[in-house]
Amino acid sequence: MLKLSKMTDYATVILSVIAKDQHRLHGALELAAVTGIALPSVSKILKILTKAGILSSMRGVKGGYVLAREPEKITVATIISALEGPIALTECSVSHKGCDQASGCRIQGNWHLINQKIANALESVTLADMIMPFKQPVEVSIPLSRLYR
């Protein structure tokens, strides 16, 4: 199973709160209270996101965090990479150095193709998309009698 870490999940939650009210500063304590995420985790995530250039921080009593750019310009891939490192399904997707089988592997190019497709999909979804209300797909019911006419 492909699975992101809990910290990456928390980062998207924190960023969604900031993005919904992006024109003001948000403090770590406030974000912890709003999201229900423990303050030490929030602080750690804010530091990582600031270092990655996703957030900007202001020090002081009236300080806090704000998005470094518009939500439409922050991709899910950028968020994942900030917390997890490069997006890679297999070791050879990033580097051949960690794989003992690289020299004789006949499918590494195919893994690279799959990895690229997933990376492209994650690049196509932005933080702005993530804060949009989720709409359940509408099921269309067609009577069987209409299908077999």
C-alpha cells in the first residue's frame, strides 16, 4: 500500500486552514487548537514548511505564518516533497545507487514511467483544489428496460 506519513497528512490540514484565511498571520497555538493536532507536531511542521518555502514566518508578539504564495501555486506534490522527500515508488525512481539489481533490471524504465505519472497527478492538484468543498459524484440510475431497447 502506498501511504503518506501522518505528518504529511497533518501538513495538508494545517495548510488548508491557513489557505482558507490566507491574508492574515496564523500562530502555532491557534493552528493546534483549530486542527486538534498537538502543538509540538504543528510547530515541527510549520518549521519544515517554512524551510521549504511554502510558508513565510514573522517573528514577534504579533507574528505567525502565512502562505509564501497563492494556494493555486502550491501543489500537493510540493507539500509531499517538503515532508517526505522526492516522490518515488521504488528506489530506482530516485537513484540506482540503493538497488543491488539495477545493472540487470529490465523494468526500471517502466517504474520510472509509473512514478512520473503519479508525480504529474500530484502536481496537477493544488492547495486551492484541496480547500474546495468536496462534491460527491452523482449516481445516475437508468432503468434496465431503457438499456435493452
